[in-house]
Amino acid sequence: MKPFTYERAAGLREAAAAVAARPGTKFIAGGTNLIDLMKLEIEQPIHLVDINRLPLRLIEETPEGGLRIGAQVPNSDLAADMRVRRRYPLLSQALLSGASAQLRNKASTAGNLLQRTRCPYFYERGMPCNKRDPGSGCSARGGFNRLHAILGASEACIAVHPSDMAVAMTALDARVETIQSDGRTRAFPLGELHRLPGTTPHIETTLAAGEMITAVILPPPPPGRQLYRKVRDRASYAFALVSVAAIVDVAAGRIRSARIAMGGVAPKPWHSAEGERALAGRAAGDEICAAAADAALSGARAEGHAAFKIELARRTLRRTLAEAAQDV
Amino acid sequence: MAKDYIVQTTSRPGAATAIGQPVDRIDGALKVTGRARYAYEHRLDRAAAFGYILGASIAKGRILEIDTGDAERAPGVILVMTHRNAPSQAAFGPAVTPTVPEVFTRARPVLASERIRYHDEPVALVVAETFEEARGAARLIRLRYASEPGAFDAAAPNAEIYRPERTNAGFPTDSILGDFDRAFAEAPVKLDAVYATPFESHNPMEPHAAIAEWDGDRLTVHTSAQTLANIQAGLANTLRISPQNVRVISPFIGGGFGSKLIVHPETVCAALAARVLGRPVRVALTRQQMFANAGHRPAMKQRIRLGADRDGRLTAIEHEVTSSTSRFEEFTEQSAVPTRALYAAANRRTMHRLVRLDTNRGEWMRAPGEASGLLALECAMDELAEQLGLDPIELRIRNEPERDPERNVAFSSRNLIACMRDGAERFGWRDRPVKPGSRREGRKLIGYGMAAAIRANYLGPGSARVAIDARGQVTVQADMTDIGTGTYTILAQVAAERLGVPLSAVKVELGDSSLPRTAGSGGSWGASSSSTAVHNACLILREQIASAAASHERSPLRGANISEARFEGGKLHLGSRSESLGSLLERIAPDGLMAEGSAARGETYRTYSQHAFGAHFAEVAVDIDTGEPRLRRMLGVFAAGRILNPKTARSQMIGGMIWGVGAALMEETVLDPRHGHFVNRDLAEYHVPVHADVPGVEAVFLPEEDDKGNPLGAKGIGELGNCGSGAAVANAIYNATGVRVRDFPITLDKIFPELPVG
């Protein structure tokens, strides 16, 4: 670990300004990802701005009937919140399927969104990795890439985003609220937070220097049944091979609307408008779910060991959509 | 130096103490309150500096340049040691040691040359005042390598396959009985299948760690080791000093599983740096460094060929193992050796072959031989049973040998059939779906599987000292280790019972090489060997006490007939008279008495085939959409001689069974054939079962008498649990799905493509 300096942020704007002021400065919240990466010297910040004491720990009702989740709300608290459990069960399920109880106690909402990939070559300092060392190459291509992307990847990077929470939030059409170093705030769809790797996989978000996430806004709960299905190599404490967040609204045997997001398959939580379009307005049934799964994966491709994920994702989608589409 | 590693029970007097009782661990309170100090936590009078190992980022080649200037100037750094300035050490030597035992004691130099033999081999040790300073400075070392192409793929067409001269533990490389080829060709029912098992890593919870301190020419090492004599000899041979000048202390060990039998780089690094600096140095491997530097189970391909008549009687058995090994040091896991003793067949052949790779050497990972070998053989038996239309238990019963089928000697005891029958009854085996893939609950396919367990029973030579003081307090001493198994507790039980004192009167002191030497913890022999030595020491001590009581002029028992001596209730009973040991010793031996007892492998190991046996049963559920295989419940029934402590023994068994679940379903250390490095080298990506993966695991012991191995009638159990348990899970997956996966671990991607859609 490289030596670094540390300060505790006095306020939101001050925090953003402090990070913007010096390149190599990072926010630290729960630290469950950053500290591991610092120990391995994959992250090497020269200065940390601790935002744990900022007033960002509330979950509040919005006038529209949604929830505003403070950036520092721990994953455990969010999963256990009765409003979340009743109105956004998908989000609670996704949170509880991630990490371990100890990690969820520490991990924050914004930190979860911003966690970095688990690609093993990203962690192997002696090997090329375009995300870690831009321009050095991608060791995962042609290497052990069973856990890698089937959607949205590029020549430069095939790593996946590891979050479960973000997949559920994507299906819920969440928005992200931020503050910048000059105090300006903005809000934008979560789908616009993460960038696809393209030729610059080291640039993972659309946040400006010092821009800090202050909240995630959930719109009023969408109609329909919500399900989160995570497929993994062991029953707990494993990253998703494939996960599906599905919300399907069925009335009188007809699908009125659907929301679909996938995890473990792409460099960002993957929203599938194609899958949603295939379902909307159609009679509920296994065939239409299969067609929607095919549509959602029409652009999927994989090299090497991850090839199985395309069919796994298709099967998981088909089944999860079919269950979500069941009349209750 | 005050000893903080004398262990004594904190349980109430009067609690059951006898051998065979489920006594609580006497070291339990120390461990759960944090007072049991592990190697890296040990406190010395002088502050120990922190060493951090920098590993090579290539797998084969040599160091061209190494620039340590920036690291040396970094804050807190005291020493940067590389091959250029490390003290001279003995050479590593040949890939195969002249004798079997020398593999445990050979010199294992570090930072000895510019050659790189495997990825992450230490290239520098940075010593600083804090761990963070050492680690931070290690990053500042600049290296330039000349990388050379290496062999990293055992299945490559140009792989160098050869026949080793012997296997691990000195077994013959091959065994041939009868005419396998002919019998197999003529067999009306045949099975020919290849099973692949991957590299696996032990990863005990406590990583390898050492603190080294020199006093003149004398070296003391606090480390985490299973067998202190090996560490002592390994260090002495590496540093070219007398073993008498090396003291190894290892009272508490956070798991070993075979990865702590020999000296590893952190211990040698600590000893070298402490010598150079003249102050204590501590070094631990990081979790990531463990994968390349602390041993692994080699990757294997195992071909099993079985020939049987139509009634299911085996006529031909062949087990051919091709395993990875290291170019610079051979290790041959004896995976076909259990096949030599498990089933009857007149014609048989077993073989071990190796493929040289440029990795570090494989080591003894829990149940070397059986763990991997039974994964293949016991799946093959399941496949054969299906071909024959026989229940897998019935097939095994029909092939039960009367004598060891290759050695042609009697078994000391063999209750495999009883284990299978008892287990079938308890588990509800009769409810097993007969047709694979036929039972469905919702979106889950349900299946049952079973497999046999066999594990060789050994005894390691060694001794122990038992002393009794003038107050009647007993101390047991040996350089034995308790690697989490319960050794402290069972030795206290043996001494308490043999001397007729309460458990609270017994202290146990282990883990110090200055105490009587034992064979340590390994090969499942720890309990039998050390408790035999304690038992024998107690017998001698009893005789000393009784003789003194009968002859000492101040003894109230003077003149009694010592052949009638009984030690019970804290008293010596001689005929109708009795006296408490405390008041007796005070008079007849105010300085106390002491005796040393030993254990040695007797003639019975030659004249009998000695094994523990068992049967595993597993129920799994496989998701029909995704193929996710999950254990639902598991039962192991074992016959392993006398069980010294059913509570600690049960922990051993279920831990072993879970180990097998991991081997069947998820454990795999991935070697990148391009770079020769282990890819998934942390516990996020190297999966072992978590609680949610192992619901309902139970172990049962059948009563068994076996007087051939040792006077206590005990057999080794540390490894029996993971012998065959993985195969039971694999067979259950087949029963659930009709999909036979022979490429371990059985991950969902190998199952779901064969499952129906929708």
C-alpha cells in the first residue's frame, strides 16, 4: 500500500471540491472494495476524503411516491427497510444475494454502484490490463474468462460489473443524484452512470472529477411482480454468473409492461429494452418469455470460457420472466 | 520466557473425562477469547521487524536486473534481501530425494539465485519497521527478467510424461496382478472412463507465518507447522546449521491440511533476515501468495477401466493416473493406491505417471491419494452399477474382498459393508430414485448418491513425556501439534484415564521442538501415535508410582503388592488400601515423577492391511433451468476403530465431508497456460463451500474393535471424511439429472446444456 493522506469531509460540497482539487484523490465510504484494491496497489490514491459522516444515511419518501436513498445508506439497512421490502422487493432480494452480511453492513449504496470489476487479471499487477494500465492490453481475452462479459464488451476489455444492487435499481428505473465540486447538483438515469469500455475501459463512469453521488432515487414502484434471480457457483458469497431482475405486469392474461435488467453479463448493469419490447402488450406465456429472452440476448457474444453464459442467461431470463408473469 | 501455551481444561471438575467421551476442547476457551496466540501474533521481548515477500511476475526464466535502491530508501525499511545479498544456503538438490523421508527435511533455499522456477517465487524480501512500510517498499523494487517458455499445460501434445520411481509415501509406482488386458477384453460388462481433477489449494485459515529470532548461533522460530521435526531439520539443512541449534515453537495452528508439513519460504526468509539484522523478523505469506508458495493438489487425469461378469463381480480393475508435477521437485500423489485395497478382482493394474510443468511442487493436500483417487474410482463404480442394473451398494458388497487383494494379507478390521448398510438405513437409501433424472420437485431435480471411503491407517514413531508433581498434578509434554483437530484434548483424556485423575488435573504442553519428538500431525496418524506414546508413558509412570508407594519408607501403602495397583478417582489403590496421589507423591516423591513413553510402527503394519472405512450418502437438488447443483443433506457412516473423543472426531469427519463437497462442486485453482500463474488466487474466486452450501451434514461412527494398530485401538480419522465424499455428491448429481460429469469440479455450465429446456 502506498502512503496516502486522509481527511474527513466537512460537507458535501467540500468533499466534492477536495476530490476535484487533486488528481489521485478518492472518496472513501465503506471501503470494502477500495481498501482491498489499495492493499494490492491496484488503486493507489494519494489522498482519501472520508465521506462516512456526511448526512447521506436517510431513506426518505419522495413527493412522487418513490424513495430517495442516501448515498451512505449501508446495503444491510437498505435491504431491511420495510418500505423497500414491501414496495421494491426486487431490490431487497438483490442486496441480500450479494457479498456477506459483514460486507453488507459496511458497504454503502453509492460505493456498491461504483465497485470495480472482479476480473482476475485486473487484480494481477504483473499482467497487462487495459483497465488497470491503459494501453497495456487485455489478459482476459485468450485467458481464463469464464466470468466475463457477453454483452457490451470491447476489444479492450471484457470485464463485468459485479453489483447485484445496481441490476435491481436498473430494472426499477432509478436515477442518480450527484453534487459537483462547484456545488451544482444534477440527477440522471442510473443507466447513464456507467460507461461501456470501448477503447477506454479505465474510464468507468460519466461522473466528472470530484462529482459525488449523494442519492439514488427510486420512482414509485412499477406495477407488476418483481423478481431477482441470481445464478452462481455456490449458494452464497459468490458473484453472479448471470442474474436477472424482472418486473412483469400482467392483467387478464396480457402483459401490460415489463422491465428487464441483467447482471454478471456486461461491463454495466444491463438494461434490455429489446426484451421489454418483446413482452409488452403480448399474451403471457412461456413462448413469449422465450422470445423475450432471445431478443434480450440477440446481441450477445462471448469468446472462450464465457460462451456458456449466453445460453445460461437465456434460460435464466426465460424462467424468471415466466415466473414474474404468473398471475398472483 | 514464560510459556503461554500450556493448555488445561476450564471445564468443571467431575465432567466426563474418559477416553471415548465427548469432552469439550480443553483449548477452546483460550481460542475463543483470543488468548491462544498464533505464529504471527507471538510476542517477543524484542520488537520483531516485518518482512514482506515480493514474488516473481514470470513463471520461468531469470532475473536480469534488480534495482532495490528506491525500496532501500523508503521510510522504515531496514533491509532489502535478494539473491545478491542473501546469506549463503545449501543448494536445493535433485528433483527426487534419495530416500522418502528426506523430502520432508531437505534444504529449501530461498532468494538463492537469479533463476525463477515458478510464478510468484520469492525474488526479494523487504524488512521494515511496519508491515505497511515493507509492503509499500516492495512495490518500489524494479526487476527486469529474461522470460523463458515453460510447460504449463499437462494436456499439451508435447507434454513430457514419465514414470516416477515411486509415489508419495514410498509406494510402488505400479502394481500388476494377473492379466488385466485379457480379463478386461473378455469381460461381458466393461467401463472405461477418464476423470479429470483440477489443481486445488489447501488455504488453511491461518496463512503460513513465522517469527525468527537468533541468540548467537541458536535460532528460535515461532511458526505454524504440523510437524516440528520437519521444520527444524528443513531449516537446519537449508541454513547449514545443527538441528540442535534450531528450536521450533508452534502451539496453536489455524489449520494445516498437509500444507504445513515442510518448511516454506516465509520461514526461511524470516530466519535469513533475522540473522542478517540481528533482530527478530516476522514474515507471513499473503493469501494470494499461498496459492503458489504453500503447496497444492496436482491436476490429474485418471483413467479407470473395470471389467465385470454379468452378476457384477469384478474380474479386472485398472487405475491409471497421470498427474502434474514440478520440473524441479517431484511429487506423485498416490491416487491409484487406494484402488489396490478397496475391491476384489483377480486381474488388476495400477499406474502413476507424471507430466513436468514449470510450477511449484504439489504437496500433501488432505488425503493425498484417496481424495483424488476415490473421486474417480467411486464414480466409476457408480457407472458400472448402472450398467449392471445393480444398486451401487450391492455392487460393492459383491466385490468385498476377504483379504487385501494385492498384498494378500488380512485386514486388521474392515467394516465397509456395515457402514454402507447402516448408512442406507439411516439415510433412507431405499427412497433413491432408481431412474436417473426421474424425480422432480418444482424446478429442482433430486438425486441420491453414495460412495465408499477407505483411508490407510498409519502410526508415526514418536514419544511423549508425562510428569506428576507432588500435588498430583499431571503434565503431558510432546512436540506434537494440535492443528485444530483436538490433540490437546484427547491427550489430556488419555492421561487422565490412565492415571485415574480428573481432566482438570492434567495440563498439556505441545508444539515445542524441545519437547519429546513425535511424527506430528499428518497422514491422519497424529491421534493414534501421540496418544499411544502418552498411554505408554502413563503405564511406566504408574509403575514408578506404585513401586515407590510399595517401597518408600514414608508411604502409607508400604509393602503392598504392586500387581494389584489401580489408579482411580485421583487415588492409588493397592489391595484394600488407597491413598490420594497428591498426598502420596508429597511423601514418596516431593520432586515429582516423570516417564517417557514411545510409539513405533509394529510388525502388525506388515502382517495386516490397515485401513479405516466408511460410506458417504448425499442428496442433491439440481436446478433444471440453470444446472446449479446444491447439496441438500449428507451422511457419513464410519468404522475407524475406537473413537477417542466423539465430539472432536465428529468435527473432523464433517469437515472432511464438506471438503469433498468442495472438490465435487467448486474447488479449482486455475493455471493460465500462457503465463503459468494461478489465476484465481484469492478466496473470493477460489470457492470453498460456505454454510449455505452444506446444510445437514452428519457423521456417525460404528463401534469397532481393532487391536492391531496400537494399544488404544484407534485409527486415523483426519482424512477419512474427504475420502469418497466428493464421489457421493457427483453420483447424486448423476442420479438427479442423468448427466455424468467426469471433469471436476461439477459446475453448472457442465450440467445445464444437457438438461431439458422449459
